[in-house]
Amino acid sequence: MAVRVIIERNVPPEKRVAAIALMTKLRAAASIQPGYISGETLRDIDSDEDYIVISTWHNATDWDAWRASPERVRLQGEMDELLGSSTVYRVFTYPEKRPVNWPFFWDTILDKTQGHGN
């Protein structure tokens, strides 16, 4: 099952150029790994120092393999040394799909659109 990895970093302004260069190297290297689907880097609009990277992987095993790879460990070590702190990781997956009671679902929707439900 696909997973989304959220990577949180606090990047002081004086280290921004170097940190973005390392994030770009990490993304480029990740993009050719088995199981990598996509990634993006976002900066908090309320705090110029807070960044997140969101990457999507086919499964947690593929992410774990990349996270433990020598190339990533080396680049991440450079990032942690540059920023003076450890990076925070959170791995998410999609909720379990539940069967839908379609007749009930559509009856409920139709009642609401026809002004019969509250």
C-alpha cells in the first residue's frame, strides 16, 4: 500500500541556500529509487524557516530501503550537520477502504439535495 513520508526541517535563513541544494540532491537521488512515486518541498508561509518534504512511495518497504541506503544516510548526515538538528520523519498511509452501502449513500444524498434531509 502506498505511503506518504512527511519530512520536517527547520532551516535558518543563513543556511537556506545550502539546505535547498541538499534537498534537491536528496530528491534527485530518491527519484531513481525503486518504489518512488513523487515528491515536493514546501515552505511554511507563516515561517520562512519551516520546510516540509512530502514524498510518495509504493510501500513502506521501498521507503525504508531508500532511508537506510548509504547514499541517503550520507546526504542526510550532511543536512543534519548543516542544520545542527535531526530531521523529523512521519510516515502515513491511506485509511482502510470500507465497503459502502450504496443504496443508503445515494438515498441520503438525494434526500439532502431535494431538501428532505437535515
